Amino acid sequence: DELTVEQAVQITADIAALESALPRLFGTIMRGLCHIGLVKADQVEETFDYADSVLNGACKSCDSQVANMYSVVYEICRNKLDMLIDFSLENFSWVCKSVRDTPNAYAESLVEYMRATFQCLGPMDDGSRAGLHFSCCGHVAERLVKLLTDPVEDSEGKGKNASKGGLSPVARIDPFGLKNLATDIQHFEAFADGTGVGQLRECFVEVKCLATALLDKDLPALLLPENSNVRRKRYPFLSLDKVHCVLEKYAGTGLGEKLMARGSGIIKNDFLMLEKKEVIQLTKIVRMQL
């Protein structure tokens, strides 16, 4: 049977506790051996040197096992996160046609899993706990970036186009989908802030920068070559290559759709909605700079 996070964390804590007890254990054993006369007087120094070498080897072995168990804990978490992402987004449409007031269900399920998992990390040392927080949040953010920017599989599903975990990359996304993604990212950031781990929200900086830029009404001007310095100042983590990848999947709106959306009050916040011809034009501008 596969280990659970709780079991793996407990094993890690048990090994760490054993390591901390080894010096006293070895000292007690050696004093006992000397007390009952099993160590000859002329061999005391040599015997204690040997005991020290065995103790050092045992401590190193414990350190190695703790490191291995840290990897096991992260692997369990990563696999569960991948499973949740794949399951929740398997038939998900990023062409949304409307803005949500709440995060998408996949974001809520990921946050709930991470919250429950992080509560199980108490027996681990502070560094290991913080490391797992960053590793898990970083993995979620990386998956989202790859889903957005990886090229779509060809008709035969060949090549390097499949995203990690077997889930196909996003094929089409509209401005409403990007807006909803921005809401999801805010949900992840709020969770990160609530963990008490400093700078944990920085794990989502790349995907946030990408989504925010694509919703910025100034983006068409910022993508012009002569405005590259302004763009870098506003979005220092923005990759033109990844912007290009998303633009190739961008489902541009028709003028009629845009007017209907505004007239019906669907758009509560003003954000960039590119028409199909604008998408084509911007894609060409970005491609020239790659």
C-alpha cells in the first residue's frame, strides 16, 4: 500500500527523533560496557574512537533517510495535486463567455487539499515544512503556466505537446476565461498568505503576471517594440514567448459580442477584450520580436 502524507511525515519525525537520541544512546552503551569490564583498560581510547565513527555513520544514515522521506512526502503531494488538476480540468472549457465572482472549482479543490496537507506537517522541522509549501504551490503554478502556454497536441497526439500529467494543454481561451483565471490566482495568493510562510505568494508571480498582462487594456501598446522598456517595468516577469503562445489560443470576440456583454452588465470590471483581427495583429507583432 502507498504511504499517506501523515504516515510519511511521521516516519520522517521518528527518524529525526532517533538521530537526536543516538549520542545519548551510544554514550550509555559505552559507559555500561566499561562498567561491566567488557572494554579493556588499554583499549578504551581505541574503542571510543570506533564508537564515535559508528555514531557519525549512523547520524549520516539518518540524515540521508530524512532527505529521502522529504522527497517521498513531496512526491505524494505532487501526485495528488496532479490527479486533482487532471480530473478537474479534463473537460474544462476556458472559453467562458462570462465572469465568475468566485474561484473555479479546481482552484478550490487544490487549496483545500493543500490546506489539509500542510496541517499534517507539524512533526517536520521548520525548513522542511516551508520547503514543502513552496514546492507544492510552485508545482500548481507551473502546471497552470504549462497548460496555458504549451502547444496543443496534434491530431495524432504525438510529440512534446502533452502537458505534464497527460492533461492536454488549453486549446482555446477567451478574455472571460483569463479573467476567471485571475480570480483563481487571487484565491491561491490568499491561501498562501494565510499559511504564515513568508513570500509564498511569489510562487504564483509568473502565472499572475501572464494573466494580468493579457487583461491589461494597455497591452496592445505595451507589446510594440518601442515600448519594451515600459512593458518590462510594468511586467518584469512577463515572457513574450509565453504571451505569443496564449495569443495563438486566444478566442477573440466579435464586436457584437463585446457590445452585448457590456450592455447586459456582464462585464463588471473593465478589462481587455480583443477582437479576432486584433488578436491576429498582436500575434504578428509579438512574433516579430521573438
